[in-house]
Amino acid sequence: MTFKTTAITSLTAITLAASSGMALADSNTSNQAAQSTAATQAQGMYSADRLLDAPVYAKGNDSDAIGEVDDVLLGNNMQIQKFVVETKGKFGVLGGKSYVVSPDQLTVRTKTTGKATEPDYRVELNMTRNDLGNEPVYSDSWWTNAQNQAGQAWQDTKSATSSAWTQVKDTTSNLVNGGKNKAGEAANATSNAAEDAGNKISNAADKAGDKTSNAADTASNKVDNATNNN
């Protein structure tokens, strides 16, 4: 079977972030056995152009590639969602079809070359050939269903984010308004207390004035009576 390089619309080369969920490794040897057991090391940046057509190996078979990476599928956030693995026709159980696998179902290993911008990749599946045959077949119906599901998930995420933001704003507004109301209530209470205190002082002064006036009148009357009696 002849394999072709599949272009990603509007993308000639993209970087694949480590957060995509792939296990990544670096190896300085060309020996396949050594590559398959190399320690996983994040490379930081990956070329989608070089990843396309990279050989794919099934678990338990490190010497004979079962196919190659035919496409890389991205979500609305431009993060990798799926890989499309095109298989060779000689593996009858797979039927030469293309299968959809998730990033966590494979490991990408990097082989150092003489040019940094042209790395060689080796993709190792965390599954056997038979397991791969149980994965979804890449087709128009799969694409339509996956696209609809991804679109709905994106809308749900945006709605949840918007709802959370609205709740935060409402809570903050309630806290601010509640603070203002309590401050107003405290100011009114202070004003009322001051007014009550002023009234009490005024009443006490009036009473004291009345007592003083009455005492003066009483003293004057006594003086007048004493004078008249003499």
C-alpha cells in the first residue's frame, strides 16, 4: 500500500504541546530496540509536518510498523484530540483501514537527527494489533458524530463558564450592596442615638431651669410675705 502525506487544513507545521496527553521520549541511538525502551523526556516542541507519516508500531511488535500517522485532529482550543493511524493492508485483521486513537493511547519517541527542524518520530501504540482493530474506524459518519459531540461539549463549557462568572458577579454585588446597607443602618443608628442623647440633654436642661425658676419664685414669695407681716 502506498502512503501519502496528508495536509492539515491551514496548517503546514504546528507545535504539539506536552499537555496533549502524549508520552514523549528522546533517544540518541538509531537502534530500534534501544528506542523502544528509552526514558520518556518531554521535547517541548513537535512538528506536525514531521509527525505525519511517522511509522506506527503495535505493542509487542517493535520491528515491523503496522502503519503510519495519517492525520492529527484538533479541537476548538487547538489542542490535539485524536490521531488517525492508517494501517497496512498486509495485516489482515486491520484490513488496511484508518483508525482513531487518543493521545493517551500512544507514545511518540524522538530520534535526534542532524537538523533540529527535521526530527524523526517513532509512534508506539499502547495496544496490540487486535486492540487497534477494536478502535473506531475513521470515516465520514465518525467525523460528523465526533464534531457534533465536540461542538456540544464546547458550548457546555462556555455556558458553564458564563454561569460561573454570573454567579461570581452576583455574589460580589450582593456582598457590596449588603455592606452598603449595613453601613447605612449603622449611620442611621448613630444619628438616632445622637438625636436621643441631644433630646435627653435638652429635657434635663429644661427641667433644671424649671426647678431653678420655681425655687426663685418660692424664695421671692417668702420675702414678700415676711415684709407684709412686719
